[in-house]
Amino acid sequence: MPIYEYRCQNCGHEFEQWQKITDPPTDRCGKCGGPACRLISHSSFVLKGTGWYATDYGKGGGCSSAGSAPKKESVSETPKSDTGSSDS
């Protein structure tokens, strides 16, 4: 069940209330009885692991698609030719 934060518009008292998502929002302060409004607060939802940050995008270290095969690196060796000329 989520915890919602409220602030009284009369006395400024901030309070938390456990409510179901389907419950109507609390509209009264428990301290003075004035009107209360719901606050937007930080979430406890945290994304962990690779792939969630802009710096991780495209590194290839995360999950790979099922149809992709690993890349093969081909190194072509070209014989070094000795032309016999020197730049002395």
C-alpha cells in the first residue's frame, strides 16, 4: 500500500497517510481540520544494473537480442614490402 504525503493549506502541517490507490485522497488536516493537498514526493523506485544511464547506451555490455550473433573480428595481415629506399 503506498504512502501519500499531504500538507495543510492553513497551518502548513505535513503528514503521511497509508492509502490504497483506489481510496479517495485525504482532503482535511488531522491537526487543525483545514484543507489538505497531496504532495509529490521522491519515489523509492531505483533502477540498478547496466543500461539505465545515457553513458551505458550502446556499450554492448548489457543484454543482447536473441537473433544477433557475436561479431567476429577479422585481422588481415598485409606483408610489409621493403622498397629499399631510405629517408636519410
